[in-house]
Amino acid sequence: MRGDYKLLYFFIGLVFLVCLSNCTFLEKPYDLVIKNGTIIDGTGNPWFKSDIGLKKQKIVRVGFIDESQAKKSIDASNLIVSPGFIDIHTHCDRKIAEVPTVDNYIYQGVTTVIGGNCGGHPFPLKENFKKIEDQGISANFGCLIGHNTIRRKVIGFRMEAPTEEEIEKMKALIDEEMKAGALGFSTGLSYLPGIYSKTEELVQLASAVSRYGGIYATHLRDQGRHITEAIEEAIEIGERNNISVQIAHIKLADDAVWYQLEMITVPVEEARKRGVEVTLDQYPYTATSSGFTSSFPSWAFEGGKEKFLERLEDKEAFQKIKSFVIKRRLTSTKGISKPETIYIARSEKFPEYEGKNLQEILTAQGKKSTTDNAADLIIDIEKNGGASGVFFQMNEKDVEDLMRLPYNMHASDGGIRVKGEGIPHPRNYGTFPRVIAHFVRERGVISLEEAVRKMTSLPAQTLRLNKRGIIREGMYADLTIFDRNTFTDKASFSNPHQYNQGLMYVIVNGELVVEKGKHTGALPGMVLYGYGKVSRKR
């Protein structure tokens, strides 16, 4: 009898193992398969045809796949499949917690946004990252440490150089932010209070990120007649700390230096020959966008807003400020009418100005469009809370020539936008499709493979983003799928709140965020931490 039981248990166990084996075989090896796509893998290599298999968050196969082996499949016939675009220079940190779907970037095919640029970041990062992780986001998010933010915390808007004690306090704050997961250190040397800093201060502060493998990213001190010296300063800061240098939104932003590309290329390429890793980013437009504070002399704001208003009441100080504004914003070496080239993008005090240039505003006020009146208008706007503006300053040929540089990548310098709020720069909606539609397809400035490299592997390499930016087995499944013939930006300067056409699918960490051109509402994005956080975890 005992032997019969043993035989019964044996057969029960055998049946269990067979069932378990069959269940394993029944499980699909892929969560999602992309079939028949034209793959541009992000390296700059020529396109090739292949399938891509995804499992959980990763790419697990590039090659032929039987779609019956997948839970879900996408037919990408006649479509481009590329790594998800990485925007190395954004200001998404300002609103990403409020608009976690990041629509105006997702609809460009962007799967990773980097904030904390131009010297400003949400402080402290630890709290910001936790909030983002708790609620979820549609795109991946990484952040730099802003010098202006740190300087304000320690010495406010004082013009004087910081003391040794203050330098150490700032370095301690930077160290804590790097441990929280920052990717590096950024400066905005045309903005307050960074404009007051000297090179030596920045060298000392940047040393606090070198031990964590962070980068130095900078909005240069000058993007016009003194751009070479400004680039050399940035290179010195990186070189003395043995860290890479990322120069933001590169441009020749003064008509006095149009067509003089060597002012940029000579210092950058000489540094690269010495072994200094210097890269650039650029948005594909001839207009900049920023607040009007950069139109004023730095000393005008020392001590804060109240001191600025006091100085405007002093006739001598007012005239000095006005003369500076005229020279900085309203003077052209080529006879260009500057009031026609400066538009108001957003103004809380004067919403009726939005979308109009200075000449149109002056005409509506019954005034002539003179340089003198335009300067008074700029001062009045800043006096009453300021505004963000759009400034047409660049030349199309320079934009194209810069785009051809192999160490220059595409970036928006934009932020998260809500449809209908103000008349922002169209770069917030159209940067990446504009590169492909206008500069690749229409103008032939660069190839599609090169454009994709500058949107994917180059920023990932620059930021040391692990397993991002290339289509390879084992990499995170951040993918953008679009029609190469119709992928086009719709946003314009007069009507910027428009999403693009020709975008079919966006996948973030293996999950569909855009399906057949529509946002799914999914929030699979991750906070991408720097080595300071990762190494401490390890």
C-alpha cells in the first residue's frame, strides 16, 4: 500500500512539473514588439531594418521576432524608430511637478528632459525628486545645480566677491545637492546674481562636483562681441577641475559678429585638442527668449528690486541705465530696426502686450517707434514686474553652420507650457521636429542619422546617462517612432501653442506614452540620478 502512495505522489509531482513547464512556455517572452521598423540607432550609423522586442523597461532583442511571441505589437512599416530624444537644456524643473504629463515635450518625441540650467534649480533637490517620484511623470527627468540659486541662498544679491567662509558654505550646499542626485553644476552668467561672480569663484564652486563626475554647464557671460572670451572662461573652469564643459544655446547673438563662426570654433576645438571635453547645444531658431533683466546693467539690481526702483528715481542713474539698455538691446550695426524684433511673450502686468513687438506697443500708445521711446518702454516693463521676451538676434546661416558641428547637439531651452498661456517661443513645442523637418528634410543641412545622434547618444554621453540614448539590447526602452516624411513642427511665433504632426508612438521605459499620435496619460518616467546618489546607494 505504501508503495502505491509513493507511485501516486510521483505521478502528481510529474503532472505538476509538466503543468509548470507548459505555463512557462505559455508566458510571452516580449511585452511589446515593434515590427518592420527603419531603425536609426542613435550612433550616427546608417539606418537598418529590424524588429525590436521589449520586456518590462528594457530592450531585450534587436532582430527578427515572431509577433506571436509578444503580448502586444506595433507595425512600424515605413516609420523611423529612434531612441527617445533627450533634451539636455530645458527649464522643465519649474513646472514638472504641476504638469507631470509634460505634453509639449512628449509630443516632440522627447523622453528625457534635463532641468536646472542657466544657474537656477528647485532647492533642495531631494524634496523635489521625492515629489516627482511620488506622483509620477511621463518623461525621464534629471537636474543640474544652479549657481544663482546657491549664491542667493548664501549671499543674496550682493555684488562683492564672496568670502572664503561663504565659498565653503556654497560648496557644502552643492555637495549636498550632488549627493541628492544632481548631474552637475550650471551657471547663468547673464542673470542675477551670477552676473556678479568672477571666474575664480566659479572655479572653486565647480570643484565640488568634480568628485562626483558632474559636468559644468553654462549660459555664457556674453554671446556677442565677447563670446570668445566667455567661452575661454567656461573652458578654464572645466579644465582646472578636470570636468567636462557644456556650453548652452550657442549662438552669435549680435549682428556685429554674424558670420564669424571662428569666434566659437577656435577656442572650443583648441580645448578639445588639449583633451578638454567641450560640447555645445543649440535651438533651431533665429530668436532668443529670456526675461528683460538681461537688458540692464548688473549694478542696477544690486541689493534687489527695491534698490533697482530707487535707482530709477535718480536722474543720473536712470540715464546710465537707459543708455545701457539702448546699447544692449536697441543698437544694430546693420541698420535693423530693433523695436520690430523684440516681442513680449508673457507679462502679468501688461497681458495686452503679449504677442506684440515694441514698435506695435508704442504705436498703440500713440508714440513714435524711436530707440529712445523703446528704451523707456523696456524700463517701464521691468519696473512693473518684468516680462519674458522673444528677441530676433541671430542669422539663419550661422544657425545652419553651427548645426553642422559634430560636438553640437539639439536642445530647446524651453519649459513646460500650458496651452493658451502667453505667446511663448515656439521652441517650447517644436524644437525637435523642426530640426528634422526644416534642417534635415527641407534644407539638407545634416543627415537624419546625424540629427538623431545629436538628439540621443550625444546628450546621453555628455551627461553620463547610463543605458540611454542608443537602441541596443540591454538599454532602457525609450523610443520615438515617427514618419520621416511628415514629422513637422506646427508651432510658430504668432501661434506657438501647437503640437506637431507625424509623431506616431513614444515609449518611455518600455511603456507607451503616445499611441497612434495620442498621449496615453501614462507616467512611466524616472528621475535620473547622478553618480553622487548612485554611488551612495551602492
